[in-house]
Amino acid sequence: MKHFTRKSLMNKSLNLAKKLIEIESITPNDNGCQSIFIEELKDYGFEFHKFDSNGVSNLYAKKGNASPLVIFAGHTDVVPTGPIEKWNSEPFKATEKDGELFGRGSADMKASLACFIVAIQEFLDENNDHDGSIGLFITSDEEGVATDGTKKIVENFLHNEQEVDFCIVGEPTSATTFGDTIKNGRRGSLSATLVVKGIQGHIAYPHLIDNPIHRVSSIIDEIKKISWDEGNKYFPKTSWQVSNINGGTGATNVVPGQVEVKFNFRHSTECTPHQLKEDVTNVVKKHAEDYEIHWDIPSEPYLTEKGFLTEVLSQSIESVIGITPEVSTTGGTSDGRFIAKICKQVVEFGPINESIHKINEHVNINNIAQLKDIYKLTLKNLLAHSDEI
Ligand SMILES: [Zn+2]
């Protein structure tokens, strides 16, 4: 009987992953994904708080009030498919082939969401009497602008009297082998558009013109030589890159009136957006009199020092699949940055990310069952034996 239960639950993560993949939830449209969480967890004593904001669906679910509170966090939205004719199977039809499950969002991150649900169900079935409480932060705005998603859940949570002790984000963090990487932080990201103005005119009359392309080249040259920091134990050095330059009228005898430059910082915790903005502005001022800089809202970096949660998660990965993960802060930004404001220990772990956002996105079917076991064991190690590890 027990064997039967385990087997059916193992298939359950796969089936739930399929069910979620088949919901066309292109960012920021949840399109009903979150109701699956409610349906699956309502008989387990969870309370549900749904709050929608500008077309984004957010769900905060919680069972219990005791400490520690463990949160699983993730997103139901997916990026657009790209040209459908390039897919080998329909992107919103979960398709099994050669041990892989194909579909948009399969790796990023509907398999993780399915594993959250089944890990919680199995844990509660097997441990009626556990310490702490369990919660979920689920949004449909991670792949988009991310202003109405986890950020809003966190703002709402601030009215709650309870602290979040541990958070596991289900982003696909594995690089080449499932289990090889967990993330304990992310670099910050800061983008801007700089417009440098000059005086347009005939190229043959240099005394009548002011060439903004020349001004911009001096600016870029000086900024790219700046060493912003040396990074630290967890982060590589801060880097600055130009992504676009637009200037010129198309004619070969005209100097343009203005040039637009777009650039981005990926920065460590050694720099703040405020400092970076100030340093850039000082260089720009040296080389241009007439300019405008429009800064995007920065994505701040976050970091969870190696410690209890990274240790528990690493040990769970080791016991389930025999791999010791690397603890890393590489990759783009994630919603971990918002949760870090209310939780000291945030880590991210999920499937292999090689196919995410691509045509033919997929997740390994065996890895889904293993991921569920890893989440469940992590929960068990946090809530069943939290004093002893
Ligand atoms: Zn994701």
C-alpha cells in the first residue's frame, strides 16, 4: 500500500507539471495556474491570500503560525514561445520524448512548481506532527517587468507579524548536471540610457559643429577603464557593458545632433546603485555639457551567506542524487532579491537551465521526481530536525 502511494505521488509531480505546462500563462497572465495550488493544498490546512495587481496574479498560501516559517517561491508565468513552427512539439502541449518533458515553462519553472506541491503534500502525509509552518509565494510576474509580482507579495507580507526564516526559490539553477548548482544570491543589475547632445552640421565645417559621437567615445573609453570593485568571496567583479549606440543621420557628410547610448552594470554587493550612478555621471559631465541620463529602476543584489540553509539544501541534494552542488551567484536577476528583504536565508534550486526561454524548452523526467524528493527532504530537515543539524 505504501509502495502504491509513493509511486502514485512520484507520477503526480510529472502529471502536475504537465497540467501546468498546458496552461498558456504567458507573462503576466497566470491563466488559472494558481488555482491548481489552491485545489491541491486546500485539504492540507492552508490559508490562501490572493491579490492581483495590474493584471498580475499573486498567491500567498500558508499553513500554521509556528516558527520557523519555510517559504517556497516561484512564478507561473512563462516567456513567449517564439516562432511556433520551429518547435518540434506544441509549446503548450506537454510532450514526453526520450526521457524529457517538452513545453514552454517546463524547466522555467513549472516542474519546480509541481514539485513544491507534491513535496509539501508528501511531507505533510508523512509528518502530521512537525515544527514550524510552510508557505508559498507564487506570482505571474517574474518574466516581465516584475513590479507587480513578488515585490507586491513581499510588501503585503510586511503587515504580517511572522518572519520568514527560510526561502527556497524554484528557479532552474542547475548548469550541466542536475544538482550541480544552487544559488545563494544574485548580482545587481542597473541599466541606463544616456543621450549626449552636440550641434549637427556639415562634416566639412568642424568649427560650426559639436560632434556628440566624439564626446561619447571619450565617455565610453574612460568608463570602461574604471575598476568598480574586486568582487568578494561570493561575487565576481562588477562589470559595465554598452549594449546599444545610436547616432548618425545615415548621410556620410553630416555630424549628428545627438547620440544615444544604452548600458548596463552587473554588480556585486561591494557597489551600490547610488555610487555607480554618481561615478558614471561624473565622467559624463567631464566630456559633455548637454546630456540626459535616464536610469532604470535598479535590481538590487542579494546574498545569503553560506550557512544553515545552503547546508541543509546541499545535504538533501547529496542524499537524493549523490552530487555536491556548487554554491554560486551567477546568472541574471531573480525574485530572490525581493524576498531577501524579509528573509535572511534565501536560496534557489531547480532543474537544468540550458533550454530555458529557448525553442523546445524541456526538463528531464527523472529529474522531476528527484527534485520533488530534494524539496521534501529539505523541508523535513528544516522542520522535523531543525535543532539537530
Ligand atoms: Zn524563472
